[in-house]
Amino acid sequence: MENSVASAGAIRTAPLVAFTGGGTAGHVFPGLAVAEALGCRVIWIGSSTGVERDLVSRAGIEFRGIPAGKLRRYFSLRNLSDVMRTIAGVIASVRILRREKPSLLFSKGGFVSVPPVVAARLCGIPSFTHESDFDPGLATRINVRLCEKVLVSFPETVSYLSAQYRGKAVVTGNPVRSSLYRADPARGRRFVGCEPSRQMIFVIGGSLGSSFINSLVSSSLPLLLPRLFVVHQMGPREYVPREEKGYFPAPFFGDELADIMAGADLVVSRAGANTLAELAALGKPSVLIPLPQSGSRGDQIRNAEYFRRCGASVVLPEQELDATAFVPAVIGLLSDPPRLARMGSAASTLGAGRPAEVIARLIRSRLA
């Protein structure tokens, strides 16, 4: 008991670090991994109405809400109201930072991160920003002008930065939660009911699911299930119960996701930066189906291509994909254990080190 009290007291007296980021879970989970590794008192500044409020609060971190306006690269009348929300967000962030007096601000990106980064500059508080994707998004391109350091997941990302800001770049990798490193493949297989001797694939279309991937899997099941076990995260809005032997669909996996992914022989996924970081941390071979350019800024295409070049993944473009192309690709990989092993080894190389701890050390060094 005395040790617990002493530990709690140490955290209370340690420097306060403010975190920001949101809009999607992909801008939150890596930040939570860093906060976990940091081990000091943390507050999180995010959108009052964003997904980050619930995710951060469930992690036991104090949340401070601000107005937030979306950043767009194209003309829209909504840009006018969003500019006003962004200005209001800066004002609210300044008030929070002056009241809380953090020693440093860590930004995980997303449009909601820009007002706190601007406010930190106005308040004289140092800030770091982290980019998960292969090429920087708009928020990072803005934040890098105001932050002391820009932390990136891939060495090649540095070349996407303006020459005047490349000296701020530090390659850290993309942080993942510590539970990934404790994943138990056998426990994951038991959870879904897959016997040890049967090959298993894990299909995941992101935290919200993917209509395209869900439809693809549904049409492919008659050809897949005689050969292997299929675990499928469909997304809360897309989930449809379906009872078939050898098929385990779910709307969303929580703490058990790491075990399930570790237990899979092959993972089929979109190419979001956080999922790729999890694949790398676990050394998992994968089939990637990136969001097409029409539905994104093309970041998933570039993420997927990088993993393909490194030998960790096979990439199947959505616009060319149906069950007749998907099933042979999956069965072909599962029929070639040496190739799967090489892909898994390449993925592990991309996940070398523990990025959350690397970033935590950088923050602690700046606070010293």
C-alpha cells in the first residue's frame, strides 16, 4: 500500500504533459500508447464532439474539450464556419494551457490538433507533433511550422517535409499499445473457437469497418470456409450476425484484438497507419486493400506500397478486386508457408524497437 501511495504521489508531482489529436481513432490510439509509456500526469485536448472524448475518458485520462473546425484542401462554404470554430478552438486552448500549465504539448494530428499547437506557441509551451502516415497530412504540415520536433514513422517521410523543417524530424516509428507485445496467439484462437491445426485469417476494415471489404468477404465465404477459419471485424454500423461453421464475425474487437491478430496466419486489412504498425509489431504477413484515391487523400495507397516494397504485404487494389481475384490470392499465400514466413520477417523489421517508449524518452529528455 505504501508503495502504491508513493507511486501515485510521484505521478502527481511529475511534470504535466498535454496531448492533443482526434477526429478518428487513428489519431488517438497511438497517443494513448505514448501516454501509457510516459507514466506521468496527462491531459488530453480534443474536440468536444469528437470520437476522442470517449476513447480518452475510457483510458482514464482527463479530457478537455474545445471547438474544432475541419481542415479542407478544397473550396466549401463550410470552410467559413470552420475557420471561426478553429479560432474559437485556439482561444479555448489558450485558456486551458494557461490554467493547466503543462510542460509540453504532444500532438498526434488530425484537424483538432491545430488549435492547441497554435495556442502552445502563443503560450511559449514547447510542442512535438507525430505523423503516422507515409506522407504528412495537412494538420502535420501546419503543425510542423510551430513545433520543436516532428516525429515520423518512416525514414522516407522526412523527404516529404519542406527542406527548412527537415532538421526537426526524428524517425521514431508508429507507437502501438503495450498489449500488442504481450499478445498470446493461442488465447486469440481460443477466443474465436479456431482449433490450433486449422489455418486462420483475420479480416479487419478499420475501427468503423469497410462496406467494400465486408461485401468482398461475404461473397468469398463459400470458397474460403472449406479451406480455413475466417475472423471478421465488420464495424459497428456494418455488423450483421451470420452463423456459419468456421466464421467468426464481430462488430468490434477490444482488448482481445491483439491476441486474435497474433493467432492469425494472415491478416487482410485496409492500409491505415495504425493497423500497419500493429502488423509490424506482431510480425504478421498481410493482404492490404487500401482506400482508393477517390475516397481519401491517397495516404493508404502510399502506406500499402511501402509495405509491399519491403516484402511484408501483398497489395490488392480495390478497383480491381472481387471474390474471383481475392480468394486465389489468399489461398495461394496460405499454401506457401516459406513465403508467409518471409513476409512476417519483413513486417517485424518494420516494427523494430518500441516507438511509444522511444517517443516517451524524447519527451522526458525535453522536460529534464
